[in-house]
Amino acid sequence: MIPHPALTDVDSTVPVVVTTDRTLRVKVIDSCGMTCTFCHNEGTPVSADNRTHQIGAFIPDGPSGRVSIYAATNGSRFLSAPVFPDEAFRHALTQLREALDFNEVHLTGGEPTLHPRLPQLIATAKECGYEVSVTSNGENGHRVLANCARAGLDHVNFSIFGTTPEELAQVQHARYRKPVLAQRKIDALNESIQLAMNVGIGTRANVVLPNRSHVPRVHRLLNKYSDSLSVRVLSSLADGKESLQAIDLLLTELKAQLEEVRLIAGTSGFRMAYRLPTGRELIVKHIRPLRLPDTCTDCRFNNPTDCEEGYYGVRLYRDTTGEFHVGVCIQRMDLCLPVEEFVAGKACAEVAHLRETDFHNLTA
């Protein structure tokens, strides 16, 4: 069984469901209207702050107030540029689906709802045989989500960084740490969540619990929204045991009962599904220490302290020259390869092999 504290005391009668990771993450835009202090920006430097910087001299923060926390150490060799719903994007999606049997594409950023052609990107991915999800902070969803639903968007994952102005302001750059600004963002988020549910998009809220002081945030979410909003609590790797203790406190306060463990072969992420006394489901997401057997072995971050995400999955980027790159680690962007080179090379075969062996190990 996976060595993770959350699974130590799981009752043997709790069902364990094992599936296989078939999700491709695509960074469609770098722009974002928030300045969260913990943002990894999908591994790429903040484009607006690095346009005059040479490869090897990218900075993790700059005048915009935004950050990319790994940019100073991850060896990124390109700046990301917007993805367009063109033949190049279609070809990249098709190549990766055929190579690794992907069936879902997850559009990320930056903030994807700021992309002026997001509905067309969704339609393109659907035409290529994918289910489509979007991760959003909700700042612009009220303007585009209705059109996204018509284009075939299946799910939207809203990242909740604060349910009060004070909470949200606390995790923004000092220059933007103003409750008035934060309240506008929260109002926009609430409007986006309601709209997504109204137009029939599968709607989820992701909340990170760094410590006990954030537990009331989840209570407020559950009280504010109906069961049609799926609430998912994420542990904070940076806060370790303190985060796990906060999750335990939340589950105790909610009188939540573990109903199912959901393991996903080929990715470090896994989920534990709880049932509340009201009948509502609550998902807790954790990270297990999964590694690529060859690529990760000699990595300088391959230890319990420095490797924060493990092997999470495959990501697709477009650079400022129009070339698409595939990455397997946001802390090692130097491992990124052009799509054709990735598909034909050892890295792609290693990902496929890991999924097979991990599935075998988890079901054995």
C-alpha cells in the first residue's frame, strides 16, 4: 500500500478503487489577475516579467507582483505563450492522445478564462476526443462560462484562496493586499460558481488547508453552496503534518465518514471520499511519493523534502515561437521536450510503463 499518513488507519472494509491517469494538462495562457504568493504558474516563468530576460536568467518574481515559485531553480528554457485553436494545437492533442491514450484535457494557466478564445479551445479538444476541464480562480468566468458550456466544457475546478476579503488579501502580493480588491475577486468568483452550476457544467471547488486557521473556510463553502458544488480539500505539501492535522480536525468537526479510497495509477495524486451526515460528499486530495523510475532517480530534488509534487502527470505548453513542449515536472522544466521528440523518445515510454506497473502494484 502507498506510504502516506492519510492511509495509515484506513479500515480494511473501506472500498479501494484503482483507475489509471489519462489526463493531459495544457497551459493555455500565462496572464492572471491575481498575485498569489504560492503560485507555481505550471512551472513556467511569469511571461510579463521576463520578456527581456535571456534563457537561464529568468526571475521568479517581478514588477507584475506575480510569482512562479520554481522559476529560479527549475531550468525553464522558454516563456509560455497563448495556445490557439488551430491545426498545430489539434495535431499536438492528437499525437499525445495516440501515444498515451489520454481521454481528458485539463486547461490551466495563468487564468484560462482570460483567454479570448477559450470556447474555441474547448471545442477543438472535444473534436479531438477529449473530455475537457478548466481550472479557474473565477475572476472572469461570468463573462465566458456560458459560451464554454455551449462548446462542451465538462467540468470547471474553482480554486478558492479565500472566502473572506481578509483571507484572500493575505495571500496576495503586498501591493494588492487590499480587502476592497479582494472582495471584488470574491464577488466575481461567487458569480462564476453560480453561473457554472446554472448552465450545467460540473462544478468543483478546490480548497487548500495549510493549517487549522483555514478550517472555517471549508465550513463557509459548504454552508453557502448546495450539494451541486463538489468541495475538494487539498493538503498543503509545504505545511506537511500541520496541514494533515487541519484536515483531521475538519473531518472530525463535520462528522465525516470515509466511504471510498480512490487511487489513480500513474500519478502522485489520490483522493479519499467522505460522506457527511447530510448525505453530501466531501473529497480530500493528497499527494503520494510517486516517481518516474529513470528520470527521477538521480534528480537533485528526489528526496522527501525537496520533491513537492512527485510525478503528477504530463503537461503541454506553447512557447513564444509557436512550438509545443511536453513537461513531466514543474520543478524540472529543463526536462521539457518538443512534442515530436517526446512522443518518439524514452520519456513517453517511461510514462506509459509507470502507469502499467503502478496499476499492477496498486491492484496486487
